[in-house]
Amino acid sequence: MQQPTHDGLVARSLASVWHPCTQMKRHEAQPPVAIARAQGPWLYDTAGKRYLDAISSWWVNLFGHSHPHIQAALTDQLARLDHVMLAGFTHAPVVELSERLGALTGLGHAFYGSDGAAATEIALKMSAHYWRNTGRPAKSRFVGLAGGYHGETVGALAVTDIAIFREAYAPLVRLADTVPSPDARGAAPGETAEDVARHAAAALEAWLEEHHATTAALIVEPLVQCAAGMALHDPEYLRLARALCSRYDVHLVVDEIAVGFARTGTMFAHQRAGIQPDFICLSKGLTGGTLPLSAVLTTDAVYAAFYDDDVARGFLHSHSYTGNPLACRAALATLELFDQLDALNANTALAQRIDAACAPLSRHPRVRHARHLGMIWAWDVDTPFPDFSRRYHRHAMARGLVLRPIGNTLYAMPPYVLDEEAVQRLASGALDALNATLLEETS
């Protein structure tokens, strides 16, 4: 097949594709980049230029693009079974994946969706339906953290507290309530991140005391609120939130869509706090960045509340590709790589190298709140530019580096396979792009 030219493919894309999370008019000034192939942490455009994928293609790619182990598993599975509906049927990949996820989390009976927002909706529906099935239908409301992000479908928007995503759809959304975030950046002089966590938990306690009778679940992004600018919080908040949810008979839903699969240093972020949630939402890294798949895991007690002769008491949620064999096989291959590569320990060593290489960026005079957890780095930039993100992204791309700040927060969430060249490209390119962006203030 003849490879289209870069400019030709970009023009065709702009004429036919509506790109996500994008004001399309901006592509008049900065067209999309046409990618032809990817290998390891690198993306290659149709003109042959390579880019370090320092945000793992929206946080999904764990072990690099085109990993041979995942490719081999997909090729084998494609020759056996590409798809069968999961209503009335089952297959080895979905059973084995469910067993593996259950062993890793202590929760079972995995329910599958297509993406992170779908996982959020599944968990919320399942929680509210549980209370209905157990004779407490008034418990149908939800509460989340200020600045929380859990997806952009209508149900997920209800618990997403980022105005730009939901204001246009406000008439469609049944908004959840919000309680203060334990974002450690909110610490007053002399306070620690744990102090902030305790203050936020006290606010949650006051809210639950008043509203627990109508509240189905609290949903949180454990340890890192990514879309809020990589807002980190102390694990103490999760421990206190777990205790409060148990006391007030409210489900705890942990949204591990972005932070699961070793992003925070442990396999799952909530495990750093030593807690057990009632629901876990997974997606993004679940298939290593190859195919769309999400999963919701829950307790035996929740599952038992739906187990009945009455069909209406069952969880009647579905989509055509639920538990797709190819996606499940890719997820199994990804989990196998954690064992084969001793990924958790390897990531600890890699993170130390990245941290050291990024020290000049962390010390930059215009950087505030430099922070790092596991394989996530973030730096708040003191800048007058309301469009800092767009300006920075342009300079980073010119240096062969894919970095897309969230507001004025520059962050990196790279794959787990960076060699020394890639580490240096990330560190030096991120710093150079920042200086180039700041120079525009005087031009």
C-alpha cells in the first residue's frame, strides 16, 4: 500500500475527521501531525521525523508501542476468535483476565466496557442499583472531589467537576455534589500534605453526616487528580475516606483509569493507602495502549444483590463489544509483561534516572510545586499566558517531544521503556521548550 504524503494526509484528516478534545479552528495555525508508525516510546510521522511519546498517547501506553509480546498475543488470538457476544457466551481470554484482575485487587466479577467514561457509568449505575435492590432506593446521589474528572459522557459528566467539559451540557446532566479536594498544593504555610488530607476528610465527614441517607457512592481519583493539573494528595485521605464511607454506608469508588497499572509506583494507586474500595474502575493502560477496553471490579456483596430470578434486578447494561477477546488477550499480555520485566522494580530505578535528569527543570525559577509520584511528574509554571499549554506544546513538538500541559501545569507520564537517550531527550527537551515559551513574553 502506497504511503500518503504528510501534507496530503493532514488535509484529508481536516476534511473528514472531527478530532477529540480539540477546537478544530486552531488547526488552521497548527495542523495535526500525521503519524505513520510507532516503536517503543517513539512516534514517527509520515515525513520520517520522530517524537518521544512522553505522555504515553493520553496515558495508555505502558511498555512502548508495537511491543512484540502483545503483538504476538493479538496475532494468536485473531487466528482463534476475534469476537463473540458476551451475553450467553464466554471465552478463555475474558475468564482469564477476570481471574487475574481479581487476584491483583481482591475484587471479583469483572464487568467490561469500552473506555474510561463507560467504566465510570457502569460503577455509578451499579452502585445506585445495588441500593435499590437492597431496599434503599433513596440512595441514588453521588459525591466527588472538587476538580475531579471521570469522563465526558453524560453520566460521567455528573461527577466531573471541570467546567469546560460540562457547561455546554448542563441541561442534560444530573450534577453530583462536590467536597473539597485534598490537593497538597493547598497547604498553608507550615502545613503538610497529610494536614491538607485531614482537612478535606473532615469536610467529607461533615457532608456525609448530613447527606448519607441519599448518597450512593463517593468517587475519587486515588492519589492523583490528573485533569485538575496532576493534583497529588496524601494517602491518608483515602484511608479516612474509606473509614467514613464504611461508617455512613456509602460505596467508595476508586477511579484508577489513569493512575492504575503502576503509574503511582504500586500496581494500583489505592494500594499505597492499604485500603479496599467497593468498586475499581480500570481502562487506559489495561491493554498496554493497543485496544479500547475498560473494566469495573466490585465486591461479592454487590454482585449478590443482583443475583435473583427477577430479570429486572439484574444489571442490564451492555454494549456489543463487551469483553472482546482481542482486547482481553491484549490485557493479559500486558499483565504478563509486568511479571516478565519485573516492572514495578524496574520503574523505581527508571524514575530515579528521570528525576535526576529533570532536576534543572524542577529548579527553574518559574516553576512552582515540582512534584513526582511513581511514573508521573508535574511542574506548575508561573506564566501570564492563558494559552500556555498550546504555546508550550508547539515548542515541545518542534523538539521532537510530545508534551501537552494541562493549563499551566507541565507534566510527563512516559512509557516504562525509556532508555538513557530517551530520558535525556525528555529532560532537556522539556526544559528547552519551557525557556522558548517564556521568551515569547518579551517578543
